[in-house]
Amino acid sequence: MRFIGVKGVTVRELERLARSTTNLNGMERWGYIFVEPDPADKRPKPPDRDWVIHATPAGRKAQETWRPMFGVIEKRWRERFGSKQIAQLRDALCALCRQINVDFPDCPPILGYGLVRKDQEYDLRAPTANEDEHSSRLPLSALLSRVLLAFTIEFEGESDLSLAIRANIVRVLNETGVRVRDLPRLSGVSKEMIKVSLGFLKKRNYIVIVSDPAAQGTKLVCLTPKGLQAQRFYYQLAVAIEARWRARFGQAGVRNLRNSLERLVGEATLQLSPLSRGLDPNPGGWRSSVPKPDTLPHYPMVTHRGGFPDGS
């Protein structure tokens, strides 16, 4: 939305500016934008990518609301976690982003079919006169997103399952069975994305779904031998990539980033984690009417459904 000006922007230009594709149909359905052929384009049937995206009145209101939120939330985090801690996190992220040196988008990976990040070509970022200044201008959310995407690309280059499915779903399963109804609580992922993930895993023989003999009408998800191997591979590859990053980007830099993130997350349970203090929903929003999560996803499930990190 930040790239849609008063005169609008073509689909092609938006993808260049945002360095990402997005779900335009969903954004139209939610009332933020409308897309139409360029009146100045005299071709009978111009390609969809040459159509122009305009913000609706609701979209313009959303732009005004969202624009300052990056700075507002980062200020809250400094107050909540301490200025020194957030400064250390920013420094660690900036150090990695400067070395990654790829022009990634400023948002978390958007997931497509199989919950794999959507295929996208990324360019090497042109060096600036002051690399420190380039990174320091980015909001904290963009720094986190770029480092996460770099890790994801490396992981999924060696994996037949997405990092999202491995980290959120396969991780919490076992061979004896986990109740389907417990998966949203265990994974932090929405019921809709649980259903999508289980369908994908079942079709490829990573899991079987059986009736629970101890509770009528309850379904259990069990890892197959292939699924157990996939679970082990998730941990092995994640550890291997972190070791590579220590060798590639420097032991101190990766250690500083891990230490900063561990202090931010704190305890394993969400109720005891410092992150929980920022998760009280707006009283007027739909999240206020659903139970609070017990945990957060280990990987953001940002999909076509709406962009929420739990896939809802």
C-alpha cells in the first residue's frame, strides 16, 4: 500500500518497487484497492501487469493509519524491552543485512502452494556510499524480514518441504499421534493453515490421520517413517545453516543476533514470554473474540488469506 500514490501505480511497477508479488484479488475483496486498465494505454487488451492499481477511500485511510505504525511499534518495543536491547538487535540485524547485500522486500516471505515462499527473483543490492546508513534507515520489521527470507531461501534450496510446514507442523507431531484439534494450540497456526498443511503432508505420505481409539470422533495425526525423517532433517538442516552463517558472516555477528533474539523471546511459553505483552488485541477487532494463543508460530505463515503471521 505504501507504493500506491495519488495517480496509482501499475502492477508491474508495484512489483518492482515492493520487490514482491502480492494478492491483489484479496486486496480488492477487502476494499483497499481497485485495479483497472490504464486509460492512456490504447492497446485493445493490455497485459494485466500493465493495469493500474488505485487506493480506494478505505485504502487511503489505511495508508494514513499504517504509515507511522512502524516507528510507533519500534518505540513501544524500546520502552517494553529496553532501548539498549533493541539497539543491540538492530545492530546485529544491520550487520547481517549489509553482508547479505540482496535487495529483499521489507515484509516476511509470502507463501504460495505448499506453503513455500513464492518464487521471486531478487537482485544484488547496489552498494551505497554509506552501507550503515542504508540499513539503519530500515524499520526493525524490515530488518527481521530480510534476514528471515535469506535463511528461508537457503533452507528451501535443500528441502522438499517448506520451512513453514517443517517448523510449525512437522515439528510438533510424532509417530504415536497428536490430536488434530490440539494442533492450533501447539503450533500457534490457524485452523485453516493446519488443514492446508495436513492435506499437503498426507498427500505426500509424511503423515497418516487415524481415529483416536480413546476418544470417539477424535482424529490423530501420526508421522510416517518418511515424516519422522523429515522432522529430523528439519533440525539437522536448521543447525547446519546456522553453522554456515557463523562461518560466512562471522561467529560474533551471528552469536549477537541469536543472543538478542533469545532475550526478546524469553521463556518458551507465550504467557511467560516478554512478547506476550504486545499481543492484546484491539477490542473492536475480530481477534478479541477468539481465544488468545498459547504459543507463536516458529515461522510466519503469511499467505493469500490476509497476511496475518499465523495464517488467519
